[in-house]
Amino acid sequence: MPRRLTRRDALAAAGAVALGSLAGCSGRGSGPRFWDDPPSLDVEGVPREFDDPVPSAPRLVPVDVEPAVAGAFADRVDRLLSPIPEPLTEERLPNGEIREQVETERAAARESLPASDESLPPLRAAERYAMARDHAATAVGTWAAVTVEGDPEAVAADIGTVRNRAFETLEELPGVATDSSAGAAVYGPIERWYDEARRRTLVGGSAGPEERANPLRVGDAVGEGERVQSYVEAGRYLRDRYRSSLADPEAVAEPLRREAERVGAEVGERLRELHGGEPDRLRSSPGTEAFLDDRPVARDAPSVSQLSTARYRTFEDLRFDPIPLDDYEPDHPATAFTRTLLARVRFRGLDALASRIEDGEAMFPDDAAAVGAARSAAIESVTTLAGSENPLARWLATQFLPLFAEPDGALAAGDRNARSTVEAYTAYRWIETVTGEARTVTESVRDSFEAY
């Protein structure tokens, strides 16, 4: 079943359509295009699989989810799904589209549940349980919307209650922590659950199922509310369990707020340089050429295309993230600090990549072995980040680890070609670059915290 797009999904899709033209068509002059006559590459010589696995996400919350609590989250999924007949036949539900949603979401709920032998960091486990409860509630909410005895509003807490619970939990964060860096890594992701929910899920007067007429939309609304409720329960549990584990806790809200403002000032200064001092356009993308004083390579060279892709993703998040620019003061310091930290790292990565382009690097692999070497270097760099004693470095690793999925998938694809292989190579080079910059930035932030 096709996934319905959120507003943000639609904006991202629209931006992606424009990405190709932004990659080089705004360049200085026309000139030859790189892919009109590219160097040769033995694509078949590039492995489709590699021995080095992508590292697992590091642990950010230094406590375990107790078995009884994990069991309660899993039991909630089972109880949500229990009213749906199995098998769900055409006789019981003749409408094929609605039946497909119920069956697809039920299967997705079960697949999302962590397996009994699966070891997950606490935050990732919470996200999996929330995902499973979302799918399960979507399935039963859709079923309830088309049955005489069903009541979608009775499946889960009403949206107003969920909104209040999320707001109350968010207002109590960040709590105490071992130190400011640990507090950012623990509370930043939890705050973001609720911050995103308030901006994307719990908004408007028609967020709940009672305002929807289409059974498919009713199911979606029930699922979204259940997901946020799951995050509320998980966030409160992890907050309390972490707090009780601390021997010498300290308040971290003000240090995080101060550091967000300091790093935000650095981000703002770079944005003003990119926009030529125009303060009203700071969160909008200035285009790829703004990062380059000179471009001695073709405007569609792999390095320039990678710069464009990384720039697009950076500014897509910048539009929505609570980064303190100019007079804007975010409400929630852990989220503000972590997202500002990520933006700073990305901009340093973009500048490092731009410098290589200005030095004439097209970023085309010398041979097939260079692709595997680039991946190994990226794996080594992100592994160092994920294994750092600095909690901020570990949190940044969780943001960059998912970047391996796209190039790994491209190399494994049966229809890969020279261009998709080179794009995978440049993606690995970008991961190595940006994770290297992450180590530099987190060291600076650590020194700043210690100076307070």
C-alpha cells in the first residue's frame, strides 16, 4: 500500500526533484559536463557486499529496559491487534483497499517488535515499540472504523489527552544528568520525540480520528496518537530510570542553552557569509556555488554532486530544526543544542568538501578497489565516533550511521552502473569527512562545557 505523504515528506520530495538542477546548473558558465565523457571504471570489479559491517548504534542512555517493562510494551501491541479476525477474509471485509491496510499494518506491527534475543540500546528499543504500536493501532483503528461494533475513539487515548501528556513530559525535560554532554545525549532524542510530535502530529483541529471520514485516514490518526503515547510512556520511564541511577546529578538545562547559543552563533555567522549578509534568508539554501570561491572541475562532477546532496539535506533540516539563530530562542535546550551541534558539524563537512573541489578533486575513484577502500575508511571513522567516551560523539554517530544504507544498497543492486557506483563512492567519502569534523566539533564543545 502506498504511504501517504506528510507535509514535510511533500516538501522533501519537491526539493529532491529540484536537486538535479541545483547540483550544477547554477554554476559559473556552462563548460563541459563530467558525465559526457567520464573516466573508465571497472564496475564489475567493485564488490556488492563487504566484510566490514556497519556498526550498531551506540548506547546513549546508560540503563537497561527492564524485562517487565519491555513485556508491557509488547503486550500492548498484542492487545491492540486482538479484535481483528485472523485470517481477515474478503467475506469479513469486502473492501480490498481497507483490508490491505489492516493486514499490512498488522504484519508491520509484529515485524517492528524487537525479538526476544535482540539487544537494542534503550532509545532504539523505545522507537521500535512506538513504531509497533503505531502500526497496530492503525490496523485496529481502520478495522474499528468499518465495523458496527467498532469505535476508533476507544482504541487509544484521545488526541487532546495525548497532546497534554506530551507537553507535560516535554516541559519537565531536560532532567538532571552526570554532566552536560551526557544530558544532551540522553535527553536530546527524547525531547525531539515530543517536539516533532507537537509540530507534525498533534497539530490542528483535525488531528484526532473523530475528525476523519475516510476509514484509512481514521486508522492513520489512531496510529499516530498511539505512537506519541508510546513515546510519552517510554520517555518518562527512561528519564526516571536514568535519574535514579545517578550518584552525583547536576542540572544541565542552562549549560545546554548557553552552548546552543554559542554554537548557534557560529552557524549563523557561516550562514550570513553564504547569503552575502542577507539576514532574512538564513534558513534558506544559498545554492551549491555559494560554498565555492572557484570550481575547476565540471559542474556535474561527482564531488560537486555530493556537495549539492549534502547541502540539500543540511538545509532541509535547518528549515525545521530549533536552532537559535539571531533573536530566536528555542524552548527546549537539549533538542536545541543537539540539532545545532549537528548543523555545525554538517557545515564544517560542507566546507571541507568544498575545499577539495576548489583544489580540483572530481572525486572519481582511481579503480574498483578505491570504492571498497573509501567504505572502509568511512566505517573506521564512524566506528571511532560511535566508540568515543564523549556522549556527544556517540549521539552524532547515530545521526550518520544511517547514511550507509543508500550507498550499500546501490552497490548491491542488480542494475548498478558506473554512475551509481561512483555516487556510492562519494557518499562514503562524505561520511568519512563529516564524521571527522564531528570529532573536532565535539572536542571543542567539551572544552567549552568544562570552561563554564
